[in-house]
Amino acid sequence: MALEYPYFLINFKTATETIGEEGLALARTIERVRDETGCRFVVAPQLTDLRLVAERTALPVVAQAATLAENAVMGEPTYEAVAAAGADGVFINHPQNEATFADVARAVDRCADRGLESIVCVNSREQGRAALTFDPDCLLFERPDDIASESGMVRTHPERIAAFVDMVDAENPHTRVFVGGGIRTAADVEQAFACGVDAAGAASAALEAPDRAAWLESITRGVVDASEETRG
């Protein structure tokens, strides 16, 4: 796999404050906190800044999206392009950029061909079970309504996350589990990893924090503890 687990991912989305040099500054803050705490962080910068962040930091980088188009067409960068820019993985079928079921299978194969981690987004155990037939590297389990919310599943129904982890372990233990959607606090991060996930992430909470470095430092304990349990 291209990414080392467990980790916490910061998604820059398309926020105006994460464009270009501002996005690079955020990545460097994340990198500094990583170095000071030993917490594994991954970033998903804006697509236009993939190469900038990949070349000027030592952080693993995930592309927010990529296209399966193989001919010269207008649109998102291809899987080949994001790999060439330094990406380590790609989000597939994110709730804000959904793909067809057939395209998910093709995207997972394209990632495997290019040495990219395939992170397939699903919103239920049933959808996750179907996606496992494609043998993805990772499933991101989140409900669309939880994105940028104050009441994510990690708070309201952590037992569903634990049940999802158990299902994946039983049906395809090669695949890792990532949980997102509504993760905002250190307690949320600790709860997520207590449910057995391999990765967690946030966008809004990190971007909206008055002191981003302090927020990053606050959530590191849950990730570091998970790392120590994995080594143990």
C-alpha cells in the first residue's frame, strides 16, 4: 500500500483559504505538528496544488478526485496525472463527487495499475459490502449528511462504525477502514479509533479552527495511541 496506517487526513476541499501558498502553509503546519508529535498525517490538497504540496513537504498526499478518461478531453486530471504529480492515493466515489458502480471498479483497477491507494467512499454496510468485491485498499465510511456537521456518526452511532469494521474484517481483511463526516474534536478522534478504524479525517473542523496548529495538536493523541497499539 502507498499509505502507512493509522493516520489522520486533513482534506483541503476547495476552500479559498487553501489555494496555492496558503494551502502550502497549512500543509507545512501539519508537517510541523507531525514532526513534533509523531502523529501520522495525510493531506488532500486542492487538485491544482498536488505537485506543490507533494514536492515541498514530506507529507503523504491524496488526490480529491481523478477521471477515468483516457483520451484528450476537458475535465479533472487522470489517474496517471495525479500519480505523476506525486499523489499517493485517490478518493473514489466521494459523496460530493459520486461515481457509477461500474466506474468504481475501473477506478480501483486504475489505482492498482499506477501504485495509488484506492480510497472508496461508501455510506452503508450494504454499499461497503458491494465495494469490497473490487478489492479496494480502503473504504471511507461516512454519511453525506454528516459532512461538516456537528453530529457525525462517530458521536451518534459509534456502534455502526464498529459493525462496519467487523464486516470488512470478515469479508476482506486486506481492506482498511477510514471514517469521516462530523469529526471535530479530540474525543471524536479517540472514539473513531476505539471503534477499530485504521484512519480518520476532517475538513471543516481543521479549516475553521481559530488556531489550526493547536487543533491539530489536540487530536494527535488518538492517532498516536492507535499507532502504538498497532505496533504492540
